[in-house]
Amino acid sequence: MVVKKYVDDSFDPVRLGGIGEKVAEDIAAQCGVETRSLVLGHLQRGGSPSAFDRILATRLGAAAVKLVVEGNFNRMVCLRTPNIESVDLFTAVEEAKLVDPSGDLVFAAKAVGISFGD
């Protein structure tokens, strides 16, 4: 699989892309488990990323790669302002973290047009 394509009408005609799909295929082949890739932008549909979003994504990605290189599996990277840290996956999901439906987080989301189906 070639992980680049040519885009005629671009100032930079060679575009990299598709690496997530390649990595998913390799994981599935080597581990024997169903593996899927996801284009984050397709999931989010939340508009253009800000500079903070881009820097945070880079920091989280770098921290995740560092965990793999160190052999620290079953951990999740997280932002604990101002630091990027990691937590044990089982600890992270053992207790539901609920959002108060009458709290300021939901109020702010609704104020910018996010619908919760109500």
C-alpha cells in the first residue's frame, strides 16, 4: 500500500495520508484481532481546529508514542493542565464520570448550538 497520493490542483501536490489504515491493517495481521482506523476529522465534525487543538493533539500523540516505545501499555494519555500525563486504563474507566445536565458545561454547549436531543 502506498501512503501518499498526488493532488493536481494543490501548491503541495504530494499529500501524505492513509497511514492510520495501514497501521490498522498491520495490527490486525500481526495480532489476529479486528482493528479499525478512524479519521478524527470525520468523528469530530466540530469545525476548524484552533492552534490549541493542534498543539494539544501533537502533545498527546507524542506522549502516546513515548508510552509505546517504553513498553507502557494499558495506559491512556491525558491533559492535566499544564502537563500531559498518563493514567492506567482500568482506573480511568472504573467509575462513570457524569456531566451535570443543569451545569455550566451543558449550558455553554447549548449556547453555541450543540443539541442534546431535548
